[in-house]
Amino acid sequence: MKPVCLVIGAGAGIGGTVGKKFAAEGYHAVLCRRSDEEGLQKLVSDIKAAGGEASGFLMNAVDDNAIEERVAEVEKDIGPIEVVIYNLGAQIGNRSLAETPPKTFELGWRMGTFGLYRLARCLFPKMVERGSGTLLVTSATAAMRGNAGQHSHAAAMGGRRMLCQSLNAEFAPRGIHVAHILVDGSVDAPDTLGKLLGPEKFQELRETQGAQDGLLLPEKIAETYFHVARQHRSVWTHELDLRAWTDVPWFNSSAIGRSVTI
Amino acid sequence: MKPVCLVIGAGAGIGGTVGKKFAAEGYHAVLCRRSDEEGLQKLVSDIKAAGGEASGFLMNAVDDNAIEERVAEVEKDIGPIEVVIYNLGAQIGNRSLAETPPKTFELGWRMGTFGLYRLARCLFPKMVERGSGTLLVTSATAAMRGNAGQHSHAAAMGGRRMLCQSLNAEFAPRGIHVAHILVDGSVDAPDTLGKLLGPEKFQELRETQGAQDGLLLPEKIAETYFHVARQHRSVWTHELDLRAWTDVPWFNSSAIGRSVTI
Amino acid sequence: MKPVCLVIGAGAGIGGTVGKKFAAEGYHAVLCRRSDEEGLQKLVSDIKAAGGEASGFLMNAVDDNAIEERVAEVEKDIGPIEVVIYNLGAQIGNRSLAETPPKTFELGWRMGTFGLYRLARCLFPKMVERGSGTLLVTSATAAMRGNAGQHSHAAAMGGRRMLCQSLNAEFAPRGIHVAHILVDGSVDAPDTLGKLLGPEKFQELRETQGAQDGLLLPEKIAETYFHVARQHRSVWTHELDLRAWTDVPWFNSSAIGRSVTI
Amino acid sequence: MKPVCLVIGAGAGIGGTVGKKFAAEGYHAVLCRRSDEEGLQKLVSDIKAAGGEASGFLMNAVDDNAIEERVAEVEKDIGPIEVVIYNLGAQIGNRSLAETPPKTFELGWRMGTFGLYRLARCLFPKMVERGSGTLLVTSATAAMRGNAGQHSHAAAMGGRRMLCQSLNAEFAPRGIHVAHILVDGSVDAPDTLGKLLGPEKFQELRETQGAQDGLLLPEKIAETYFHVARQHRSVWTHELDLRAWTDVPWFNSSAIGRSVTI
């Protein structure tokens, strides 16, 4: 029986591609996403066509018990979850505080923070019992600093990062590797950036910035996810960043409004 | 008419004492807290006895519209809120993930993060219209790093810090001063630390650590709150820390389990 | 006898103005700067004209024993140094790595890091003996993150910040308050920014950005320095930032080169 | 002709082992260290015995022109340096400020910060001309926060981290990958930790903490170094941490002296 890699948030970008990578390396990839049954089945059949094992489930992670039930069923029907990827974003584009109603702010938290807590709460006891397990969390620039228009996103991602550190503190010494992977730039992902920008603007971006490797490529991201998941327990990475060579890191503020860079 | 200083979370520790300080400096202090009508009235009458102005309200900040209605009524009945102190904690002591049920985790967020969002959302438009205003947020070590037993608290406080940065980015250039004040140690506060420890252990702590100024004194904290609120807009502080001289800063990890300090 | 406030780097900007503030509050201000005897004497006579006490010394802080001898003489001739301000900058404008020769890089370190170490090494034993003392260090954005053109400055300031934390760890529990004050923006200072920009560009900046309180005003900065120096030892601030309301914080990167703010 | 991997600081721990890894993956490993000709030759012959290519040089990196001449000669005699590992430590154990004389403090900077600047200054222009190159910098906990006894080390490492960010800002868009690898714990390295502790204490540590994978294993560290060096330029990591599963991260302060974890 293959070990299981569960992906929460398996669109055509990071999530699905990481699932493919783990499947290619011998895992049974269990792909969960909120919508697009067709896209989901394509991911599953692509993996199978390449000789891998995969299952796909539509699931709204914010629904009561959705994560908890999925974890329980996967463990029962498919096998022990050795690696789990929490890849739910909470990016809604730039919105002023006035344009961010309470429901939106709360949904950001439910997807960005609370879902991760729920996942850890139902899965970690099983991993602790087995003495090992890996949780890879896709994170975003907004986890490192708030910014205008990012009230909901930054609050959700900042909470997520601190939660990752708390989970690490309690569970690393019990054998669970928690990694917070900061994706600090635009990903070449049709299901997220593509939808945020619209097809034309996204295509244009791909042909300019993307043509020079200026968009993070999901299949390259997947290689680092896989590397981190396989690190020996004497050398675990808890935090790392990923960005395109041409991109300005989150901590390098612009000189706009400044007379000199300070 | 005196300018108004609204305190959300006005217990006998930081909140109430900061309220007293602002009242002594010429503000009408509006004190809100969840419970203990008697304690609340004592704060109000103490301020009045000292020649100041104050009002007190019991309010559960997580109730629907509680913050929004209070802000609206204060603005209508008492006067424009010039300074607001968001002093709601979300510390529940150290609890493992297993001991942190979803309701607890969610309550942490409602008090630690969501309440601050709600406050800013209803009050900032008024401050923007007036061209000025100040929001001082009491923060905790858990905003800087997660730790074992701090799943709920760190997620709430980490989200809060990133929210403060987002609010600052949108609203500082519109005249609103947002400050995130990291209280990195134990406060000599009967209503919070006292209740967490119980009366005996708290008294003992006061007589040992406290006797050497090793507990943060609320009246001394209040001086810095007041200073920050009065900073000229050419020199606003967005983040600062406060700790007792004998306390180990959050970033100075112990040498436990290490052969050398590294 | 008045307590002494020693200022290392007392130009017409932060250093001299902080010296004036402490003199106005009852300290004997000892002002040290590398050059401009005339400017130095003007600061001293301004303080005296206002009824304060001051002394001035030309001193190149990077010279062997310059700091050590000055500290010894001040302690002997004027009185115990209660507060010391380390205000030496190491900003040389933006320079590529190719434009930053070893001598320049080394000078940055000598002014930015090594001088502070030397100051602490000769003065802290005296403060420890007296049971108290305060060191306020002016810091810059480059202490928080490197940036293009900032190789020398960032290395010097990054080392300085970590040194401040080390000094704090050893000496706070022995009664010495060390504060790292991040000046995150352009200061309205003729001796530093003025010289960097040249008189015309500086004047223009004052009339545009400065006219809206968009340049940090030294006399307003001085108020916070003084506040920090007077904090009760139960509530010491170790790190705080200062910036103009209209300025973008160091951690808020621009959206340049990004399709969305992330 | 094989691509060259130059290692500055190639002892029996991280440096030498990373050199071996790159040699095994097809690089010519050029190993430089200050002393122990015998140890150096053993590394070189081990690599050759395994079918790899290697050269070894004794070099005191702080000597004038030592790095510059070595780089020039390697480029001339062996081949273009594709990857360079800067692995010089500056750890001298815990020393109070009084026990840290100026020469020691300066040496820390020369090894920790200045040597890296010198390396980049002589090598990066060649890499820019070739359009690519990789610099991996071994870093330490002290780069993230100062601590008691770490005055020299923290100042050196803090400067180093900011320098890495500056180099990244100027050179990433020109094709050079700079990575700052935080080794946040004790490494199973006889040449560094072994010498710091002495043979008996080191052996004891290996048999206790080490027996449970609680010391970072150099050959496992080397896998991550190699992975980072091979990342596609659309997904470069600039910062990551490595620590043993049982080790407390630098940001998780102890609860010592605190009544509750905060």
C-alpha cells in the first residue's frame, strides 16, 4: 500500500501540481478542491495515465466537518496520511477596509487559519500515534506583513503563520514536520492568479514576466515541497521562501516617497 | 467638550489604568468591559473623584453589533472619539491542541482579531472624516511567535498584528495613527494574570518578581500609551515593545537542549 | 551636579536636537561630533543661552581610543554619564557593490557597529557599578533589511541591531536600558540628508514633503528619545520605530513588478 | 570540464560534507580551510576515491587578498565557479562583553561579514558576465537575534544576513542566486562543535542528543544545500532554516522567569 499525500486545495496551480509530484514519487495523491469536478477528474486521470495513484474529492473546506470527515475516510479507505499539503488561499485581491465586509473577513479566517487548525486537530493525533508525519503549508507574503488592501488576507495569513509555529512547537518533538512555505510572488496558476486577473491580463503576464521565468512555476515549486517533505528529521526546515529571480522580496520596500533608499 | 478616549477591555490592569491616565490628561474616558459592574463603577468613580470625566459600559465585544453600537452611541452622546484603546486579550493559558476545542479557537479570533477589524471598520471612517485619530492596540508576545500551548492565542495575535499593519498602510496617510504595543511579559494585573494564576500564586509573584519591578506596572505602561498617542504626525511609532528589565525578551530563546547558545 | 547626557554624533539633526532636549530637562549635554567647530559651538551656546548646561568636543569616533578617552574624561571632569546617545550614521547613499570599496565597507562597520561596541565596553562597567544607565541607539531602515545599494550600510546596521540585542541580554538585568530606535524615513536634518542631497534638492524636499510633516522633525524625535530614557524599569522599550505619517514602512514593499499586492 | 563548487571553510562538518556532495553530483569541489593540511587532504582524497574531482587549499580567509587570489586562481586554473559556499563561522562560545576584546570583536566581523563582502566583490562580476551563479551562506541563530555572550558573533552574523539581502537585491535580477541558510542548532561537526566542547563532552552529546537525531547531520544538511543550488530561477529560496526535530527554534523563548508562556 502506498503512503498517502493529501492535498487540501488542489487546483491547477500549486496544489494539483504538488499532488502530481508526490504521485510520481510513489504516493497515493488524494486531491480535494471546492469546485470544478471536471478539472479535478483531469488531475486524477493525468496522474493515473502516468502510472500513479490518485483520488479526487470535491469539498468545501469551510463546511462543518468537511475536513474532519475527509481525513477520517481517507485514513479508513485509502491509507495512513503521511504527508498533507494545506494549500487553501485566502487572497481576494486588494480591497479597502470599506470594501471588506465582515463575512469576507470571516471567510478569510475560515480558509486561511481555522481550516488549518481543524486539519491539524483531526490528523495530528494519528500522526503522533504513528510517530511521524509531514504538514506543508503554502503561505503568502501577507503572512509576513500587512499591506493596504490586505486586511482580510493578512489577518488570515498572519494567524496561519503563528499557528504553524505553535503546531511546530508542540508537535515537532513528537515526530511531525511542519513547514511554512512562503510563496512570495505571482504563481503561474490559472485557477488562482488567472481568475483574479481575467484570461487576457493573465495571458499577457505569462508572455511578458512569465516568459523570463518571472512567474513561479508550479512544477518547480513542487520539487521544493517534495524535498522538504523528505528532509531527515535531524535537519528539518520550518520556514523558507520561494520567489522568482526577478521579483522584489517582500522586505525590500520601494523607494517611492523617499528621497534616498534608507 | 473634552476629547474622548474609548477603552475596549477596561479591567483593573492596562485598560482601566490607561483610561485613568487619559482622563487625568483631559480626555473623557469611556470604559467598556465584559463583566464586573462593580469594578467598572469603581474605575469611573475613581476618575471622577480625581476631577476627571468618565463613563462606563458593560459590553461583550464579541456580541453582534456590540462594538458598532457602542461606538455610534459614544460619538452621538459623549463626543468624537479621538483615541481608542483596543485592549482585549485572548490569552487562555497554555493548552495543547487537544485541549483547544474549535469554540475556544474561534473565540480567540473573535476577541483577538475580528473585534479589532470591527472596531476599525465602524470608527475609522469617522476619524478619516475628521482628519485624525489614534488607535492603540495592546499586543502580546504571541503576536511575534507561536509557541507550544499557544495555538489559539498565537493565531489570534498574529492575525491582529498583520491587521494592524494593514490598517496602518491604508489609514496612516489619511491621518490615523495605529500603534501595536507589544507587552512582552507579565503585567501586574489582578483581572487577567491574577485570575489566570489564582490569588495565592499571584500574591506570591507580586512579592517576589514584582517587588523588584519584574512585573510590568499598568500605571507605567499608561505613560507610554499616552506618549505614543501624543506623538507628532512626523514621528509616529507603529510598533514598540515593553518589558520589565529582568525579563527575557521573546526572541532570546533559552539554552535548554543546546550545548552552546547559538 | 547635573546628570550627564553624552551624545556621540551631535550634528544639527537628531543628535544635536536630542542633546538640547536633555539639556532643557536638566541634564548636562556633552556633544561630540567629527567636524564643524562652528556648528558645534552654536549648539553649545544655544543650550547655554536657554539656561542649560553643555560642553562640546570635536572627535572622530573611529580614531583609536577616541571614544574611550572621551568617556573617561567626561566621567572625570563633568560627571557620571547617565544617558548616552549613539547617533553615528553609516549611510553613504546608494552604491552598487562595485562602487563600494573595502575601505568604505570597513568604515561603515567602524562607525555603525564597532564604535557602539567600544562605547558599551568602556561605559557599561561604570553604569553597572552605579546600578543604572541608558543607551539610546539611533537606527535605520537598513538594520531591518538589506536593499540594493546598501551593502555597507545594511551590514553595519544589521550588525548594530544584533549587538543592541546582545547588550540588552547581558545588561538589562544589571540595570542598563538599551533601546534601538528605528528611524524609518527621511529626517529634516541639514547635516546628513541635506549634505546627501545638496542644498537645492533638500530645500525642495522640505517645501514639498516636509511642508506636510512628511520629514521626521528632530525636535519631535527628541521627545520620544526623552520619553524612552525616562521609562520606569518595569516597562522598558527595547525596540520602536518612528516614521512620518505619509511614509511607507520598510516592510511594505511596493507593488512594482507584481500583478497584485501579495 | 566540470563546473566548480568552491567551499570557503571546508572543515569536517558542513563545509567539507557539502563539498563532497557537490563532487558526487558532478562538480569539481575546491576546498579551502585555514588549517589542518592532513584533514584537508583526507577530504580531497576521499572525494577522489569516490570517483569525484577535488582540490584543496589552506587559506586564512582574513588575510589580505587571500580570498581574492584564490578565486582568481581557481577561475584560471580549474574553471568557472558556478557555486560558492561561504561557510566561515564566527562562533567563539559565550563571552561576556568584558571577555570580548576589540581584536576578537573585529575578527568576528572579518570572518563573519567582511570575508563574504570580499568574496562577492571579486566573484560576482564574473558570475554576472556568465549570467548565472549561486552563493550559499551558512548562517547561525545569532543572525536572527542577539543574546547574552554573543556580542561578537551576533554583530557579525546580523551584518552578514543584511549583507545577503543586499547582495540578493542587486544580483538576483542579474542571475545570481543568494541563499541564507540558518543552521539553528548544534551540528554533529568535530571541527567546530567538537573543538568548542572538547572531545569528551562532544562524544557524550553524540551518544545522547545525537543518538536521537538531535544534532544536525552534515550529510543531511548537504542535501538541502544541493537542492537549493539546483532550484529553478523561477522559484529561488533566499532564506530557510534547518534544525533538528527535537530542538527549540530560536524564536521560542523559554518560560524561565515567566509565570505563563506569553
